[in-house]
Amino acid sequence: MARTEAPRGMIAIIAVVVVSSLVWFFFVKTVPPGRVGVATLFGNVVPEGYTQGIHVPVNPLYSWTMFDAREKTHLETANVPSQDQLQTRLDVSVQYRIDGVMAPRILEETGDAESAVRVHLIPKLRSLLREQGKSIQRAEDFFLEETQDTLQTALTGGLKEYLAPKGILVSAVLIRDITLPPFIVEAIERKKEREQAVERERAELERVRTELQQQVARAEAGREAAEEEAARKRILADAQAYEITQINNAIAKNPAYIQLQSLEALKSISKDPASKMYFMDGSSPMPLPLMHLGDTQTMQR
């Protein structure tokens, strides 16, 4: 009897496990994080979506479509005409996400999330880009910060208004890159080269002007120094001339002045270690040294 009861117990356990597995497989649905599950039954879409997590019980006959409701980025490149009839290539990024609440409606009216982006987002974005380009006068104006801000704001607002009722929530539209027509790029580069050349010439002219100012300053300082030196020499010459005039006046008024000066000169000569003997003409009204003899040995000879 014990042997018969043991297999029966094992069979019961196995049966419970199998039934539980079947129940879990058919009646429990797990939705991954960031997704929304949309169920269909015999071609009809269940109006309510299933958010992330475990859902029990669910109809085992449901077919499932998963919508990724996380933030995504769509990259778009388009040629945008401006008022000058030139085509400028714009690379933009659209940040969006699928509205999970509207996932069943999206599936019923459009299809999966990729279909919604392809059917609604991309055509509207391209249309808005062309429309906004018509408001820009020249292609090179795309590089202006004001133009880019206006363009991003208009694209974001237009997409939000159009796509929200269709289950796509747009948070931002960003301009990634701008490529002007080739001949405009070349013209801008030539313009920059000319501007750089003008700046170099302006810098060279400024350097020359500074050097000339320095030379003028040095010349002015030299001229002032020369004028001061000339004035000093004139004052010295005037003083010497005045001295000579005074001496001449003194001689004219006092004939003994020369004799006095002669005596002073003889005194100075007598102080010289190599003094000589000088003879004076005593009969002269102004006695001056007439001659001198050599040293004592010469006189003895």
C-alpha cells in the first residue's frame, strides 16, 4: 500500500505544477518596464492598455502588441528652401514618446509605434520644415542664433499640436547641423579670408603708427634737449662776453690793471718748481717779462 500511495503523491504534485504552469502561461501576462501592452481578441482591440507589471487574470486567447512608451529620438535630414530659392540641408532631432493611454487607439487606427512615427511624425515634420523655410529671406540666415531659436520653437509647437491627438507626445525639436549650398560656403570662406586679411593689415598699420609715434616722441625729446643745450650755451657765451666787456672796460678805465695782472702771473710762475729767471723792461709803462734764462748751470757757462 505504501508503494502505491507514493507514486500517486508524485503524480498529484506533477499535476499541480503542470496546471499552475498552464494557468501562468495562459492567464497571467507580464508587461516589461517602459512598455504598454495592447490586447486584441478576434481582430478587435481591447480599449484599455496594460501597463508594465504582472496582470492576472487575462484572457488566454488575447494576441499582444507591445508599445515602447519610453523617450525616443527621431533623426531627420531635409532640404529646406528659403526665400532666395536656395536649398539648405537641416539635420534635426525630435524627442518624443508614445502616449501609453492612447496605445490601443494607435494600434487600431495606425498600427504599431513605428507605423505611427512613419505615418504621422515624419510627414508633418518635413512639411513644417518647408513651411518655416519660406519665412527665412536668405540661406545664410539659418546660421543666425535668432533664426535657429525661432525655427526650433515653431517646429516644437507645430508638432505638439498636430501629434498629441494622435498619441505621440513631442518634448523638443533640436537643430543638429546646418549645411548651406556649396557656393555659399565658398563665398563665406572667401569673405572670412578677406576679413582676416583686413585685420592683419589693420594690425600692421597699428604697429607702424605706434612706431612712428615713438619716433616722433624721441625726436621731440631730442629737439627739446638740443634747445636746452643751445640755450645753455647762449647763456654761457653771454656770460663770457659780459666778462670780456667788463675786463675791457676795466682796462680802459685803469691802465694799471694790466700791470697788476702781470704781477699776478709772475707770482704764479715763481711757484713752479722748474722756475726760471725772467727779465722785465722796467722802463716800460707796463713792464712785462721779456725773456728768461735757463737754469743756473747754463748761466755759469
